[in-house]
Amino acid sequence: MFANIQSAIGYSWAAVGLVWLAGLPFARRTVRSQPNGARFFHLAVAMLGFFLLGSRYFDDGWLGARFLAANQPIQAAGLVITIAGCLVAIWARVTLGRNWSGRATVKAGHRLVVAGPYAFARHPIYSGLLMASVGTGLATGKVRCILGVVLIVLALAIKMSQEERLMLQTFPEAYPSYRRRVKALIPGVF
């Protein structure tokens, strides 16, 4: 059963990747973006986090130790959370449309998107990715997953701060109001 759950988790993450790749050619031209240093740092941290979360490379050492006993209900719950998170991220990515970029940017003709999942969270792609990461960690139950999720949170916090700065500069009247109405990641909480 565990192998089937892990396969389904892998397919869920692959679906996110395919949606990202399919949308690349349709993104608008970038006008401004985050500094390269911040970009490379957040990417390196994120890649390490996702590697720890999804790779079995570290399963032989202390990082491969279980923090959670392997049982079907917990693994199934992790799968459901992973799928839900991936679906939220995909919904947010599709809603963002041509404004999307893999880096914090302002696009030519950029518009402030406040509909769909953006009515509930300012960064719903990150909300979905974090939810999916927690679900994957729960289903896997290894110490490496805890460290991976922590690194993913750090990477997304870095990128989110860059995006917030760009949106405040680009939409000096509309974004502060949006920011007061809508929480960053968790509706009504944070």
C-alpha cells in the first residue's frame, strides 16, 4: 500500500510540474524582478528542501529515521493532503495566468489578481505547495521530511518577501488595501 501512496504522491507533484512547464511559454515579458542573489539563495534552499522531502537518498542515516509510525490511515491522510495542496497550487497558478513567473517579478501589463484562490490568500500557490509538502512528509514519516518542509518554508518566506515588496511598489494604492483584507498564506490566520 505504501508504494501505491508514494506513487500517487509522485504523480501529484508531477502534475504541478507539468502545469508549470505548460504555462511557461505564455508568461508575459518581465519588467522587474527580485535581485539575483535572493533568487539563487531561495532556489537553493527550496531545491534542498524538496530533495529532502522527495528523495530516498538520505534514508540510511538519521535523516531516514521515522518520526511517525507507518500506518495506512496516516499515509492515506498524507496523500489526501498532498493532492489537495497540489490542486490548490494548480488552481492558483492557472488563475494567475500570464502574470506567473518562477521568480518574484512584475510583468508587462501586470495586473493585481484578487479573484479565485487569491481572494482567500495572497500567496495561494505557496499555501498549496506547503500543504502538499506537509502531506508528503506525513505520508512518508521520515525525519528528512521535517527538515525538508522547514527548508521549503524558509525558501518560500524569502520569495514571498520579495514578491510583497514588488507588489507594494507596483500597486501602491491597491496592494496595501488587499494586504489588509487578505492574509498571506492561511485564510483568516496568517
